[in-house]
Amino acid sequence: MTVTEPLGAVRERVLGALRDDIVGGRLRPGDRLVERELAERFGVSRVPVREAVRALVAEGFVTFETPRRALVRTLTRADVAELFELREALEVYAAGLAAERATREDLARLGELLDLAAEATGADDAETLTDVNSRFHDRLLALAGNGLLVTVMQPVAGRLRWLTRRNEEWPQQLAEHRELYAAVAAGDPERARAVALAHVRTNYRSTVRHLFGDADQPEQQTQHPGAPCPP
């Protein structure tokens, strides 16, 4: 007897695979998503593919150039600045709460992620580092103990991971994550917020540099409002 996979499960499978392809760089900005080709690739009808593409549009990964032509989105400087503005507001606040609320067990799990990141940094394993660094930030957000913070971040978490994947200054990120861990472990909210703020702003400048070539030359005067002025 053949068991038919529910349409919703098929859609989620296709959506997850395409999202991973975009975040991992296998599908690049400007690449076209063709329903027929994707349906053949996944061995499904066009319906779940169409629904998955629409979900990716809602998540900010894909855009419709025309009603029938879907492309992997090319992020502008303004897009990146907006994402980091939100990240700065929420992650800095979450870091302070985490320093107040994290338990010994919470810190142990956070430390395990740092160990994994150190190992992957030594091996120059970008795929693992992207995953582990994202899990580190997810875990830190969870340690804040505020479910609404997590809910607000969920719609943009994938796009932030997409950006992080392109920023390969891994040793610097590891050092900053260790400093952030130390502040949280010390139970020092003020220090945790300061370290988190510096980390987000450094990551913003690095991301802009990797995407656009020069973080000090804003496109059409668009600049992250929290970023320090260049010397």
C-alpha cells in the first residue's frame, strides 16, 4: 500500500530545501526559481513548489520580477541596514536579560556551542560555522526568557543567517562570542549589552564590506544609524 505524503508536508520539505540552498549559497542572488524544474527535482507537482516559493517571498529570500518570474533576492544596502537595526535593538536587549536569567545549565550549553565554533574555525568549515553561530545567537535569545522576543526575531532570522554566511571573518566572530559569553556568565547585564552592541555593529560593517566592497561608502547615503562614523 502506497502512503501519500500530505501536501503540507511536501510544501515544507521543498521550502526547507530551497531555503537551505539560498542560505548555503547554492542558489545565489539573481538565480531564477523555475516551477517546472523544481517540481522535477523534488519529484512533486507544481503546487507545493508554487506555495514554497510564495513562502520564500514572504520570508524575504525571493522576489517576483514579474508575476511568473521568481528570483533569489538581491539585498540592497538599505535592506541590510534595516535588518541590522532590528537585530541591534533586540539582541542587545536580550543579552542583558540573559545575563540576569541564565542558569548554570544554560551557560554549559552555550559554552558547548563555543567549543564547536572553535573546532569549526580551526577547520575553516564555513557550513558548520554558519550553523553553530546561528545556534549561539538563537540560544542567547532564548536565555532572555522572553517568548515575544523570539517570536519577533523568527521572521528575519533566516535572512540574518543568509548574511552571516557571506561574512567569513570567523576568528573575529569567535572572539566576540567568547567575550559575550563571559559577560553573560558573569551575570553583568550592562557589560553584556555593551559587548552585544559592539558585536552587532562590527558584524554589520563586515557584512557591508563583504557584500558591497566598502562599508564607508553608503549607497545613496544609506548608513546604519548605529554604526560609528569612519575615522
